[in-house]
Amino acid sequence: MSKKLVVIENNQALTDSRIVAERFDKEHRHVLESIRAIIKQAGGVPKIGQTPMFAESTYINEQNGQSYPMYLMNRDGFSLLAMGFTGKKALQFKLKFIDAFNRMEEQLKSLAISQHDQRWLETRQLGKKTRKILTQAIKADRKSVV
């Protein structure tokens, strides 16, 4: 169980159906069935705004080298799926997943803030340099007039 619960991909915190199956001690095929049932009941992949909760993908089985289906899901997709899981172990892992998603989102937010701060500082420095050049030009112009 060395895989991370949640990863960042395309600036979005995600997990996958294999991790969910492993951590909730379920067979992967049953997790796939649950996701497909959600998609069927919703009349297509459920979305919040324009963001789909699930994305079909594949993985390569290490034992036989064959490709098999899996689903990637964001926090909302995970939450929707995990709501149907019950029991003490399910509750413990729901809490761990929620915490992992929250930490990843905080990392994304702090990265976005630091990038914004960096752009603001660069713009401010450029403004200072520009004002200094203009001030020097004005002073030089005044000396030439006198």
C-alpha cells in the first residue's frame, strides 16, 4: 500500500478506482460496477459545473502486461462513490481520503498564491525601475534647462 491516496494531475487532486478498491478492501471489479452504476443513474458522467467527477482510463497489469479499465476521480467523484461504502473500516478510509484531498488542494492553493505573489513582486520591481528612470530623466532635463 505504498501508493499515495491522492495525486495532483493537471492542477487537480485525483485518486483512482484501484486505490479506492485496495484501501476499502473491495474487489476492483465491484468498485468499477459501483462507478458505472452512478454514471448510468446520472445519465452520463456526473459533473459539478464543467468538471467531470469520473474519467475512464486504463492501467497495465504488472503480472500479465494486459491493459484493464479503471476510473480516475476527483474529490467529488470519490465522495459520491464512497458515500455508499459502510462499516468502521470504510469510515476510517473516508476520513483519510478527505484529509488527503484537502491537503492536496491546500498545496495547489498555496502554489497558485505564491505564483500570484511572484508576479506581483516582479511587476512592482519593474514599476520601481521605470519610476527611477523617469525621475532621472526629469532631473537631467531640469539641469539642461537651467
